[in-house]
Amino acid sequence: MSKFPVPADQLVPHRPPMLLIDALESLEGDIGLVSARIREGNPLLEKDGLLAEAGLLELLAQSYAAVQGYADSLAEGPVRQGFLVGVRKMEFLARPRVGDALCIQVGAQARLEGFAVVEGQVRRGDEVLARGKIKLWIVPQEGFAN
């Protein structure tokens, strides 16, 4: 696997309706670019038709999961589960609505024993909708025992 874009369902364990991202568009060094379109039926849409702030966090987490899934696939390993375990310095500037095409940029700032601090932003065109840092725990390939 090396040609971009790579469909997200090949890289992350999420499935609809919780699969919020569409594809890993590129990966340069540690920086991944991911595409997503907000669709009807998204469980994180609010009554006003806008994506909840929790949805923006989930987009960042799934985007990093796609980056990690791509690295795992290159190493011929299985797609691993990951869990969002923390949020730091997050700014929510605007929320997307159904039909919006988004670009999510993520990159690991630090990694230690299965934990990763990831910095990222969600954009709609040139408009930054959210940015900040999240902390993820990636389950070791051997399972929870490590």
C-alpha cells in the first residue's frame, strides 16, 4: 500500500456510522492529510445540523488513526485500536454542516510507550474550524497485555 488516497476503511477499525473520515490523502514525514465529508446520519450532528465539537475531536482522532493504520500496514501489521484519552489546548472556531468537505491535518508531537500527543487542525477550505492537541493511546499489537 503506497498510493494515495487510501480509503479510510482500510486504515481504521471504525465503520459507519462512526467512520467519519474518507481517506488518507497524503503522508509526509509525520504529517498526514485526511479528507472527510459531513454526511446525513452522522451520529455527532446536532439538531441545528452542525457537527458537535465532539465530532471535531473525533475527526482529529480518526485522522491520526489513519496515519497510524497506514504505518501499521506498511509494517504488515493489523489495524490497531486507539483511544482518545486527553484533550489539550483545543480551540473550536466554527462547526461544519452536512455537505461540507473538510481537510484534517495531524502529526505526532511526541510518542511514548503507546501514547501519542497529536497536534492537528480541521479546515473547511482556508477556514480553520478547530485546532489543538489530543492524546491517544494506541493498543499494542500484542493486545492489552503490554
